Amino acid sequence: MGQDTVTRATAKQHGDRLGSELHLWCQPLRKLRQEDYLSLGVQDCIEGLHYGHLPYFCRGQVVHGFGRGSKQLGIPTANFPEQVVDNLPADLSTGINYGWASVGSGDVHKMVVSTGWNPYYKNTKSMETHIMHTFKEDFCGEILNVAVVGYFRPQKNFDSLESLISAIQGDIEEAKK
Ligand SMILES: Cc1cc2nc3c(=O)[nH]c(=O)nc-3n(C[C@H](O)[C@H](O)[C@H](O)COP(=O)(O)O)c2cc1C
Ligand SMILES: Nc1ncnc2c1ncn2[C@@H]1O[C@H](COP(=O)(O)OP(=O)(O)O)[C@@H](O)[C@H]1O
């Protein structure tokens, strides 16, 4: 299946949800070569299309989370509001995914995103995105756009904060490949 097929299928699948915004998301995917697709998990995308959940596009206004990302983990994560989390499709697995993100109409960067109940903290369901970019300022209140293109692993419990941090850093390294 060629890359145009993936983006057309994606556009058809998600067109109603995102309307005219969608073509913006197809651009970074189109620029990639076949081997980049595979390393980014486009095989996952292709397989995901059969199951109807990947790639998954969503956007929402960034809200404050539980205030632990920067302070406890040293890894800031932008939280989606309840409406976005509550409207995630039932067939989108919880766990750790990766893909692309932009803030407002800014540049598109790689990202890792964690969706679920954070077994280490046992909180309410959240969807938290770490964008692999250094921002000059906090962007709480701005619109976050994400394109989830692949899946890494389920959320896990850990016996120490250090182990949780090390797992997240491993995900970030994996997403750089
Ligand atoms: C890539 C990534 C992987 C994560 N993996 C887990 C996990 O396996 N288990 C878990 O309890 N939380 C996991 N988290 C969620 C962190 O616990 C969460 O981001 C942290 O609690 C900060 O939340 P806050 O921004 O709402 O304060 C992960 C977060 C990211 C970005
Ligand atoms: N690279 C980044 N990825 C995600 N959020 C970032 C990043 N850089 C700065 N931020 C900011 O940090 C905030 C998240 O910080 P965090 O400490 O996890 O707090 P909270 O739990 O209150 O959301 C985001 O809302 C965003 O404004």
C-alpha cells in the first residue's frame, strides 16, 4: 500500500471529524520516504486502518493536569480536556502511543502520548502529550493538535518514580528513531 493510499484512506476516515484541518496533518506524512514510514510505524498505521483506530487525529485546548510532569518527572505533558478524553473512540487502545503534534498553527514535532488511568498514580482517565521540542513558554490554554500514528506499549505500574521516568525516557528515545 503506497503512501498516497494511506493518506487518502486517512482523509476519508477522519474527514468528518476534522474537516478542512485534516490536509495539514497529511503534509508531514507525505514528505516521508517509504523507509521512514516503516520506522515511524506506518505499518502500524496500515494495520490500524483495518481496526479503524490508527492513525487517530484529535485536537483540544490544553488544560492543567495533576502538576507532576515537570515537577516530579522532569517531562512536561500537555493534558487534553475531559471532552476530548471522554470522546476517544472505544477501539483506540489506552497506553503509550507516538506520532506528531503541533500547538496552534505552530510547527509539527514528534510526540509521545500516554492515555489511560496512569497506574502509577491511579488518577482519572487522561491523555497526556509530551512534545519532543523545547518550547520558550508554557502553552496551557492553546490548541493542541495530535496525529497518533503508532503504538508502543500499555501503561504500567512501577515500583519507583525512577523506573517510571526511565520507561518514559525509553519511549522518547524509541520515538526519535
Ligand atoms: C511517554 C509516556 C509514558 C508514560 N507511561 C506511563 C506508565 O507506564 N504508567 C503510568 O502510570 N504513567 C505513565 N505516564 C504518565 C505519567 O505518569 C504522567 O505523564 C504524569 O503523571 C504527569 O501527569 P500530569 O501532567 O497530569 O501531572 C506516561 C507518560 C508519558 C508521556
Ligand atoms: N515539550 C512539551 N511538551 C508538553 N508540554 C509542554 C512542553 N513544554 C512545555 N510544556 C507545557 O507544560 C505543561 C505541562 O506541564 P506539567 O508539569 O506536566 O503540568 P500539568 O500536569 O499541570 O499539565 C503543558 O500544559 C505545556 O504548557
